[in-house]
Amino acid sequence: MSWTSPPGAWGAADPLFLLLIALGVEGYLGGRALRFAWTGNPRRALAMLCLDLARRLNRPERPAAARRRRGALVAGSLALAALALGWVLSMVTRNYPFAWTLEWLLLVLLIDQRATWRLGAAVQEALASGSLVRAREVLRPLTVEAQAPLELDKLGLAGIVERTLAALGRRFAGRLMAPVVWYVALGLPGLFLQQTAYVMAATLSLRDSGGPGAGPYGDGALSLARAVAWPADVLGILLLSLAAVFVPGGHGAAGLRLAFRRGGVEDGLAAVLAQVAVDRRLNRALVVFAVACLINAGWIGVLALLRLGL
């Protein structure tokens, strides 16, 4: 999308305003309330395709170099296909009356802020009731992309809190900031590229579990995902640190220092939230998460106003 192009007319809509409205709708109705809108989550079909290709191409009897080349070819091909599909769809939504509703619906379904907050709140509620079993079960959907199920069953109170903070930070960057950043930068092609990289990485992340994506086959997909995620991860740390200023006991500058002292960007996201998690309670971390979502919507609103020249 062109930054200098004016908002559309006759049934068209400016992408930044579509994004802003989508953030508001998802923030109010996100999670279970939106499942009726599209029972076939668009990420699920892509994940099944990635797994099917991995089963066909990642044969353990093949040399490691051949498996790595095949994985890189699949990752590159899917990324190019995502860019092409996003461009074609953007031509439709920009040039046909009221086709923007499809773009808006995609944004609502692919952005995740409310559902993540609800799961985090459910973990806190379970911990407050003293039920570690219930807390582990509620935590499971939050950590499904990075935590093996058997490892989750062994967690105590401290481990549950630590994994919840890590999941909140990871999902804030990966499921909210990354779609927003790439949609603002490239429109639907950027959104489709980000989602493809995210799903490929999530599908192949448990590479040591012996699954279809195990071994060097997933190197290309994971490298692409890290490159795509990096700007959103950094911006996520900045927004969470800024949000921490508005929470009692939170310090934005201290959070930034703690984040970058950890060394890894993903660890940094959890570190910013960990500074406000007093006495192993998640309440303040959830407030920081919610405030950061509001700040994110705020900078999108500022960009939209600047686009209008106001």
C-alpha cells in the first residue's frame, strides 16, 4: 500500500482505518466470541500443508544437506506464494466496492490480543484458587507452540508463572505486533508473509521431537521466521516497557535494561513482564499487556491521522 495514497471512496476503505477498527473489534470480541465467524481458522490449513510437505520431503534416510535444501526451497516457495496471494487479494479489496470487508475480516481473525489476555487471566484465576492442575491445563493453549506437553505436566508454581509470562510476551510480539507491523509496512502481502513465516516456524519448532519437521529440514523456515519476527519483537519490548510505566511497581527504563541484559529478544519480552509480576502473581503483568495493546492501537491511530494530513 502507498503511504501517500488517499483513503478510498465508493465502498473502499483506508487500510490503516481498517486495521484500527479490526483492533477494536478483536479487543472486544476476540477469542471464543469470534469463533462463529470462521470455523476453519486460516492458520490451520497452512499448518496442515506444512506438515504434509514435511512428511513427503523430510525423509530421515536422505542426507542432511539435501533435507536442508528441500526445507529452504519449501520455505522460500511458500513465502513467495504468500506475497503473491496477498497482492492479488489486495487488488480485489482495493478495486471492488465493499470488498474491503474481506480484508477487515482477515485482520480480525489473524490478530490475537483478547484471546491471549483471557488465557493469561484464566491461569491467574487458577493459581489464585490454588489449583496447579487447572493452571497447567489453562496454560497449555498458551504454550502449545513452544512447550512439549510432558514438560508442562512437571511444572510447579514458579514454572507456571515463568511460562505464562514468556507466553504472554511471545504472543504479544508474534500474534499482535508482527501482523500489525507487516500490514502497516506492506499491506496484505506483508500480512500473508508474516503469517506464513509464523505458522511454518510454529509447525516445525519442536524439531527435536521426531516429528515431520525434525532435523535440518526446518532451518530455512526458522531463519525466515526469525528475520520476519525481529522488528516486531523489538517494537514489542518497547511498547511493553512503555506500558509498564503506567503500572504500580513498573519501570520502563528498568524493564528495557532487564530485557536487553537477558541477551535474547524473546527472553526480553518475558523479562519486561516479569519485573511487575510480584509474589508470583500475574495481575500486573496482565495489566501491562492490556495497556500495551492500547498503546499499539494509539500509534496506529496517529499514523491514520497523519495519513489524512490532520
